[in-house]
Amino acid sequence: MAEPLLKISNLNAYYGEVQVLHDVSLEVYPGEIVAIVGANAAGKTTLLKSISGLVRWQGDIVYGGRSLRGLKPNQIVELGIIHVPEGRGLFPFLTVLENLEIGAYAPNARKAAKETLEKVFRIWPRLQERQNQLAGTLSGGEQQMCAIARGLMGLPKLLMLDEPSLGLAPLIIRDCYAAIEDINKRDGTPILLVEQNVKLAMQKADRVYVIENGRIVLQGKGAELMDDDRVRKAYMGI
Amino acid sequence: MSQLLVSGILLGGLYAMISIGLNLIFGVLRIVNFAHGEFIMVSMYLAYWTYFYYKIDPYISAFVIAPLTFLLFMTVFRPFVVKLADSSHLGQVFITFGIGIVLQNLALMLFSADYRSVDTAYSRMRIALGEVQFSLARLVVFLLSLVFTAALYYYLKKSYMGKTIRATMQNRTVAMLMGIDTRKVYVFTFALGAAITAFAGGLLLPIFYVYPTIGFNFALIAFIVVILGGLGSIPGTLAGGFVIGLTEALSGYFISASMKQLVYFCIFILILVLRPAGLFGQRGTEELGVK
């Protein structure tokens, strides 16, 4: 395999004095979908926040051959690492269109904003219909669409999705993942996603990391892990 | 009666003018600024001394003092704004209240408690329309309050920076994930609010005496106007100004001038009971920054 696009080695992350991640190592290779699964409060979100520069960490995170140490969140976004946060994180009192425009904040993304917007509207015509509606008034599924679309507006070279299926109906989840796989296939954008729904993650991801109490306890190909007895017992209740 | 209405509307414009800057800082950024009145007081003194020593008209010096204030907050006072933005609301109350007291006492020490005013060619000029009379200076403030309201409304609504400011206020963490340097946004918006406040201070000088504690009266009204109109709503500030201005003019005549504050506080409470987000506030926005 080629060089990893993202390489995390021996990462320790903290909220104030509390250590949340212990010695986490993880790689994302070009074109992959990688899932991080685990129970609530296992540290999945913290891992994404560390990459985005929102929490204090030790160890190393190297992206495209360059360490992210000391970079501010906005500099990390400018490198093309786009983080779609848990719970969508839309700006509720901005319209759908304004949310998308703000998604293209970084200078290179803003230059291309017009074309990207057309592309995003082609993928989700629903968002175009609702472009002048306040984002806070969208349904859950539409909000998730809008959040992912807003991520695309930033021209991601690595797209990080935090719990895209959270709180959505099964049918909507299916659509949502179809869109994610599409982004990955069409643009070759590598995707790092956090998912509570272990079964779903293992079906959709090329590789999966299982995180427990802030440590990576298992890793492997999605399909292989599905047959792993420990995983079946602990997460799938079979 | 028409005289009362005209006076009330002009007064409302003046109240809106002193509140627009606070609406940016408190309404949009949710930084509680109890030194708002002192910002006005300091800029009035600046305009006063510029007039006293250099005979520069306050209407002209306002155009210098406001950009200067903006630059000062973007540079020298930048760490102060960053600290303020990162503090809790309670912390902001203490910090800005303290700054207000320091500024008041500095003014008292340097300029004494004397009431000072400028006497420009137009400060006593009055305009008569039929039976209705009003001062030119108040009309100027009123018209400028309309201009500022319109300009700021479109700026926040339509410009990319305006959208950035609103996004940052609605969710600071997510704004960071969009690539926004949120500290820059805070400093810029605060500086803009302070500059507009300084501008308002210059406009008030031909109308009011300046003395070290004058700020308190203005700050009280500005807070009421901003909350009444709806936090973050620029047209709301204008409407809030009119409500308070008209109330003051009418109650001063029909009830008693000394009761005017009682009356507008009653109206203030009544409106908030009926519309907790204020007259023009978006429902739900009143809780931003609290949760």
C-alpha cells in the first residue's frame, strides 16, 4: 500500500487534567473509508477533535507528510481536513445556503464555492429546494445532508464524519451512507468516520478500529472483524 | 401632540444610535459590556477636547475618533477583547464593570466633575415645521441612526463577513471547524461595535453636557433598547429606541417627567413577558451563548 495520508502515532489526548485517549495509533490511506467504532465515551469524538486541533494532545499526527502539532483549527481546515461534527452542528439561524457558503470559508474553497455549490445541489436537490430555509427548521435527515454538504463545500482531502447515523431513521441512514460511499467512490476522498452502529460501520468501511476506554483494542478489515467472536459478543449482541 | 410625537421619535433615534454599538457587542457577540456608557463618555470627552484645543467640529472629529477607536481595539486592546470573549458572562460583568469604574475615575481625576459642552453654530439651531420645533443636532443624530441601522443590517445579512459573524455567534466550535479564526471575528466585531459607539459619542456632544458619570444614563437605556428590540436584531434596536423615546416623551408630558423611567420599565417588562426574544428577536436566539 502507498504511504498513509494520515498517520497518528502514540496519541494521548486530554480534557483539562483528564486523559481521554491513551497511546492511540491509526492510519488512513488514500481512497479508504476507515471507521472508528466503540461505546459511548470511549474517546471516538475526542480522536476526531484532536485531529481538528480542538483538544490538547501529545504524540504525533502527521497528515500528508506534515505534522499537525501546534496548528490551529483554521490552519488544519486549510490543509483540507474537514470535520463534520457530531449532532450536525448546523448554524440554526442561518439559511441552508448561508450554511453552505460558510462551509467554503477557507481561501481555496471560497474561490471554487460556486462550482462546488452546483455540485452539491446536484447531489442533494432537496437542499437546493430548501436553500432559503433556516437550517434549524430542517428535518433530522435533511440536517445531516446539509452538514455533509457543508463539509464538501470545504473541498475535503480527508473528510471526517462524526456519527452520521445518529438519531436518523433506518431508511434515511441508508441514503446517508449511500451518499458517503458515493463521495468516496466518485472523488476518491478518503473518509474517517466515527460510528456507534458497529454493524453498519463494519459493512461500509474498508478498515475498522475498535476503541475502548480511550485505547484501540482491535483493528482490521471490516468484513473480517464481523466474524470476530469478541466483536460479535461485545457490540452486536449475537 | 405632534410636537410630542416628533420629539419622541427624534429621541428614539438618538437612543438607537447609542445602542447600535452595544447590540453588536452584547446582542451579536453576547459579550456583556457594562463599560458601554463609559465608551460613550470617553468619546464625548475626546470630541470635546478636540473642539476645545483645535476648534474641530464634533461632527468632523467623530469621523476621526471612530476609525481610531476601531484601530485601537484591533491592535493595542486586542488581548483584552480576546480575554473578554473567553470569559464567562459573570467574568465579563466584573471585568467591564471594573473598566467602567476606572474610566469614570480617570475622567474625574483628569477633567474634574465639571459639566462641559460645546457651542457650535448649529447646537442651538432649531427647525420649525408649522407648530413643531426641534433642534438640528437631534435631527442629525436621528438621520444617522437610520443610516447606521440600514448599513449594519445589510452588512450582517448579506456580506460574507456578516454571515461569518452570525455563524460564529451561533456555534463557536463548529465555526472553528469551518476554518474560521473565531478570535479574529470576535476582535473585529467588538472593534466595530466600539467604533460605532465612539461615533455616537461625538454626535451627542452638541446635545448633552459631558461629565464623568454621564455614561451610566446612556448605558442603562442602551441595554434596555437592545433587549427590547431583540438581541442581535439591528432593526429591533431602532424599534426599541422608538419605543423608549416615545414613551419618555409622552409619559413626561401626560404623567410626570420624573416618572418616565418607571413607565418605560413597565413597558419593557410587559414586552418581555409577551415576547421573550424582544420585538424583532428571532425566537430561540435569546438563549444563544447561555446554554
